[in-house]
Amino acid sequence: MQKSAPLLFVYRAYMVIFFIFLVSPLVAAGVFAFNDSMFPSLPWNGFTWDWFFSPVEPKLGLFHDDRLLQGIGNSAYIGLIVATLSVAAGTCNAFLFERKQFPFKNALYVLMVVPLVIPGVILGISILVFASMIANFADQQLGLFLTWLRPGIPLVVLGQFSFLTTITSLVIAARLQKFDISLEEAALNLGASRLRVLLTVTLPFLFPAMFSAFVVAFLVSFENFNTTLMLVGSDAPLTITMYDRMVKVGSTPVLNAVSVLLMLGSGLLALLSVVAQRPKKTA
């Protein structure tokens, strides 16, 4: 036991240092959101709520900043659409790759995973070029103006969907692998239709993974920058709005206030995801 004591100490010290390293930037970002200063830096000039609630310049608060609020709304709108589509497609992909056998299955599975290893900028540029080619052809040859293939929210949704579907597919497929297929067989033997079995047996079992996949897809969509930057139009989501603000005005504590709001929202969604994953107690 004495020989393992130094190793135990090193292990505990490493864990403490590691978590301090992870949490320190978040704590710093949160603290400076309440600093009565024009810049998110020391010295500490006193506590204030101005960067959240002030209605006037120069300390215009987050909840009175129309551009930031519009960016949050756009990001939430995009995230909900992308997460919903990704979970729907991911559920279908999970059944396809876990339950079916077909030619080139392994090659197609690898192809499905490829978007995760492609840099977001490359993915965004590729989608933009491909969509522009189709839109230009339709405009010049067919006289059709396909606005949804031009930079804007529809193209951002398409771009994020292209890689988030991979994430949701992997999450839901992992849950489906643990499913006891004999439960479906028993329900079929009792006279239930395949649709009824799917709705009452299989999908309830998959729901925790589907909900977790939805949360992950929504959060990744909300914070995505590289792919979104290549596809964005006039309705910019929050990440692009914050980047534009930093380039034109510089960093101010109102951006820290946005960070606090995002940390609270992300923490709440993560907590809901953990609760959804907990096994139900049976009497």
C-alpha cells in the first residue's frame, strides 16, 4: 500500500490540475461578464449587471442588443431544424447499418463517417461550390432561381446536416446494438404489427439515445463556426455575429455575458441528457 501511495498522489494531483485547466477559462469568461469595465480584463472595477441589462450605450447589455439577440434566435432556429433532421436521418441510418445487409455496406459506412474527419472550412467551401454550381445551372439553363442554394439559412442547415447526421447515427446505433431483438419477436408473435412494434417497443428503448443525439446535434450546430462561415448569408447566427463584433469593435464584456448565457444553456441541456440516459427504476 505504501508503494502505491505516491502514484495515488500523482494521479489525484493530475486530475485536479486537469480540471482546473478545463474550468479556468470558463470561470474567467464568466467573471468578466460582471466586471464594471469597458474591457474584459483586470483590474476588477466592481460588480455590475450592466452587460446583461443596461439599455444604453456604451454598456449596452445583452438583453437590449438587437444584433446579438437576433444571432441567438437564428442559431436556435438553425439548431432545432438541423438537430431534428439529423436525429430522423440518424435513426434511419442506425437501423440500416445495424439491421440490414447489402452490397458495399462497409464502404458506405466509412463514407458516412468521412465528414467527421474533413475540416469544417473545407466542408463548407465544398458545399458552397457544389450548391452554387447547381444554382447557376438552374438559373442559366432552366430559368429557375433556387434561393435555398444560395448563401443563407437553408444552405447553413444543409451544411451542418451533412456532418451532424454522422454523429447522431453513431450515437443511436450504439444504443440499438444493445437492444434485445427478442422483444420485437415476442410482440410480433402476440399479433402486433411491425409499425406498432416500432412505436411501442423499439423507439421507446432508443428514445434516451435519440434525445442525447438531439442535444449534441443542437449544441454542435449552435457553436459551429468554420462550416457556417462559408455558407452564411444576411441572417447570421450567433457565432458569426460575435466574430463580426470582435473584428469591428473588439472584445467587450457583453461577449462574456453571451458566454455565460451559453454555458448555462449548455449545462442545462447536458443535465437533461444525463437524466434521459438514466435507467428507469422498476418496482
